Amino acid sequence: MKTRPSAIARPEPGGAGPRAPRATRTTVVVAGVGVGGAVLALLVVLYGAGLASRGTGELRIPAAGTTSLLRAVVFTALALHLGELAGAALARTGPLPRSLALPAALAGAAASAGQIVVLAVVSDLDIPATYGTREGGLLLVMANGFLLAAGCVGLGRPRWALLPLAGVILAEALRAHPEPYTPEWGTALTVVHLTAASLWAGGLCHVLRTMWLRRAAPADARAVLARYARGAVWLLVVLAATGTLSTLRRLPADVIVTSAYGRVLIAKLVLVAAASALALAARRRLLRSRDAHLAARVELAVLAAVVLISAVLTVVPDPHWLSTR
């Protein structure tokens, strides 16, 4: 019986053997960068508050790393859920990516409940007593809000989730501004800022996933990104305005670089500026009928870093006491 020649490539004499396909090498590089970025992000969230507080004389925040991580999950859950609702409207007709609303809502509920447990541990209280505290009660509202949003998705009424998600945002805004000086203004600014930030980051994530699904129809995919870009410009304006006002009322000028809050805020502003530049670059390429997909993907990566830094910013101490010492 004759045997067929083997289909397996053999190295030529003196050669180095068959080379890995370029696509495989690219996949390995991308995967390596992704894993490295994820590890770096985790380290920033866990140790960012402690590093920013070095040399400031501020008190150490108990369980700062764990709390930052849980709040990062909450912010991510809000962004994914609200962004999906907005992105589905932008996508109009056509195929949509698999929904992330339900896992996002459940993750947000778990992260909010986790913060209650952390608060109980650091405060040496039992869980029922923790519910009686201001922060514990607001975290309970957030956990229940996420659960209600998950229930809306499970019932096939995803738009109904807007109401409980609005309650989550309001509770987070109230929790983030317990200070006695003009808390109502701080709460209002945070509600608007957090909503706009969630729509910016989460909407872009959903749009890019939709573009990938519709990559066989480039014109349709580009139209989805163009519709998002038009709205993102106004989100950027709102974020800039509310962020500036929040900074002016929360950060005294004499502790900008000597407080943990000021240092983390500077890092956040640098990242937001980078994301804004990428957003404008993508919009410019769209107006010139050029491909803006790469700029949008890099913008999303930067926005993910902004979400993590924002979580750290909610944990570091209020800088006012440092300014008035």
C-alpha cells in the first residue's frame, strides 16, 4: 500500500523550522498586553489609595484597596448597563451583541453588598446595625436597586431598569458627599457626572461590540459609531463642566499636590484629557470618512482606566481637613 506524503510541514535543511502564523503571534501579543494591563489595573485599585496618601499626613483608610475594588465593580456595572440601553438605541435596526445587562446588574448588587460587609468589619458592627448607619443604608439601597434592574432584564423589560439604576446613582451620589458644606450641590453634580461618565464609557463599549458584530457591513458599523460620536461630544461637555465645579468645591488650592485626593484627581484628569483627545480624533476621522475604529478602541481602554481611578478617588480622605489644619 502506498502512503501519502505527510501534510505536516517539515523544516528545510539548515532552516529554523516552520514559522508561527502572523495572526497567531499577534493574538499572543494582544493577550499578553491584556493580561499585563489587567494585573496593573488590579494593583492600582488595590494599592492606589495607600500610595497616594504617602507623605500627606492623612489617616489611613481601613480596607481601602478592597473598597476601591468593589466600587470599581459598581461603576463598571453602571456603565455597562446604562451604556447598553443607550447603545441599543443608537444601533437601531440590525443585529446586536449579547446582552451584558443581567451579569452587570448582578455584579453591581454583589459589589454593593460586599461593601456592606466590609463596612461592618471595619466598624466592628453586625450586619443589621450596619444597615442603620447612613453609608450602610445607602449601600443597601444600591444593592436592591441593582437587583431590581436585574429583575427588569429577566422579565424582558430592559428599559424598566432605568428607574432602579437612577436610584443607584442617587444613592451613590449621597454616599459620596456626606460633608456638611453644600451637600445638595455635591450630590446634584455627582448624579449628572456619574450618569454622563457611564453613558460615555458604557455606550462606547456597546457600540464597539456592535461594530464587531456588523463588521461584514462596514458602512452600517461606521454609521453606529458616527451616531455615538455626535452624542459623546455633549457628554464630554457635561463631564468637563461638572468635573470642574466638583473640583472647585472639594479641593482647596493649597493641597492640590499634598493631598491624596489631589494626586489621584490629577491622574484622573490626565486620563480624561487623553480619552477626550482620542474621542475628538475619532470624530475628526469620521468626518473625513476615514476609519476611526482603532482610536475608539484605545479611547475605551483609557476610559476603563478612568473608571478604576475614579473608584480610588472615592476612597481617599476628604482634603478639607488637611487644608484647615
